[in-house]
Amino acid sequence: MGAGKSSVGRRVAKALGVPFTDTDRVIAREHGPIPQLFAERGETVFRELEAEAVRGAVEAGGVVSLGGGAVMHAATRAAIADARVVLLTVSAEAVAPRILGSDRPLIASGGIAAWQSILDERAPTYDRLADLVLDTSRRPMSRVADDVVAWVRRSDPTDRRTSSPTTSDEGAP
């Protein structure tokens, strides 16, 4: 939550010339606002809808931005099993102003303490799934995106654009 998944994802997709899908936006467009979904139908139903959105986005290809809790659902983990997964991290100090006043259902009443609790619970799953981990706390999102693009190009020998990969002077942490 608040690590910059959508911002970085859009930049990466543009640089690679592939589609970008933000699954939270897909869900909101098809089913209504996420806070309303949580309130009226509950987190379990939301996670099912989210898994469906992720499955469709992965099948369509390109860069897919997942909501922070998406990977806690088994069907979502199955949908991304063959995908390259980038985990964007952020410190509590850096995320606080990003989520201040947010309508995110899971932190609406608990603020940064709720954010930290959720992160602590999800961290083992995030770590297990991540192929690349980048921190967004103190770096411009454009630099984080550059690092992701360079990593993708280095790791995909079939991509014609990898003959002269873009590299960043700041490597992954």
C-alpha cells in the first residue's frame, strides 16, 4: 500500500511498449468503488473479484499492478505463478504522507499502525513471490521504473530491445 505500484507500473509499461493494467482500477470500473465493495460485500468477495481481474490481466499480457493484498489469495498466486514479480517496498516514514487521508478500507480507521500491521502479516508472502525487490522510499518513481525496465531487458534474451539494455547507476537494494 502506497509503494507506487501504479506509478511505476505505468512508466515500465510505456518504456517497454506493452499494455498496463491496474487491477484496482479494473475492479472499480466493473464493480464500483473498492471501499464500497468492502463495506457492502466484504473482503472475501473483493478478493475473489480481484483474483478474477488479475487472471484476466495476466492473460492479456503486459505490466500488471496488483493491489497490496492480492497475493494473499491462492487464486491470485496461481495466476502470477509464471510471471516475473517485482515487489516495491516503502518505509513507514515515507508512506505516511502518501496514504494520509486515503479511503483504503483496510487502513481507514488505523492509519500508519494498521499499514504496518498489514505489511508485517503479508511480508513473508511478498518475499517468497518477489523476483526483484526495489525500495521507493527516497527515490523518484522514474528511477525505480528505470531499474525495473533494465532488469526486464537483462532477463529476457528473446526481447530484441535487450541488445543494448538500459541500466541505472543505482542498482536494486
